[in-house]
Amino acid sequence: MPDNLDDDAGSAPLMNPERRFRALLMLYERHSELLQFMSRHDLQMFGGYITLQLALGGWLAQPPALTLEARIAIGVIDAAMASLAAALIQMAYRRRKEISDLFENLNEALEFTREGAYLRGRSLWPETAFRPWRRWYLFGISLAFAGVLVLLVLNGSRT
């Protein structure tokens, strides 16, 4: 157990070191599982969105030509789907950042970042950087949306 868990400075007055350690471990485990779930969810949501875009694009590329009203309606629906997908990715990014910050605090509390606490001459936890996939997901959403819009315009030129 890390040495700093014995200090009462800045800690809950009624929590002994063993209970504090278990609380930190519980936070670590739950948020690790949450990050894994969020990563799977983001990928599934993005994959579902791209699948819908590909299906819509394939349908738009086939005759017959749609009326202007139908193309506008499809464009509005597609814009709503793209906006929702982008908003979900953005909110997940914010939550992921909060969890990343929590892990930094947990690593410090457990002394994973302190040199020599677990390994001679180095810290247990390597220096890491926050590397979100958000911009790549948003790029894919934007590109797929733009592709459908192009197909909507081209569909109207077939009349």
C-alpha cells in the first residue's frame, strides 16, 4: 500500500488507510470498465452511422431521380443524423477527458507516478498523453455527410 495513504493530511478523517485504498481501487476498476464501454460504444455508434450513410449513398446512386422536395427532406434527415452522431462523439470526448483526469489523480494517490515507489529508479506509470479519437470520428462523420449531399445534388441532375 502506498505510503501517502497513511497521512491524514487532506484525507477523509474517518477513513483508515485500508478503506481509502479500497475506495481508490474501486474507482480505478469502475472507470476502467467505463472507458472500455465508452470506446466500444463510440466505435459501434460510428460504425452504425457509416453503415447508414453507405446504404443511403448506394440507394441515391441508383435510378430513378428523386424530386427536389424528397432530396431536401433526405438532406435534412441526414443533417440531423450527422449532428446527433457528432454531438454524441463530442459528449463522450468530454466524459473521457474527465475520466483521464481522474486517472491522473488516482495514479498520484496510489503513487504510481512517484519514482521509486514501486520500481527502483523509475515510476510504475509511464508518462502518457491524452489521445482522443474524436477528431477522426468527426472527420469521418463530416466526410460521409458531404458524400451523401453530393449524391443528393447529383441525383437531381438526372432529371
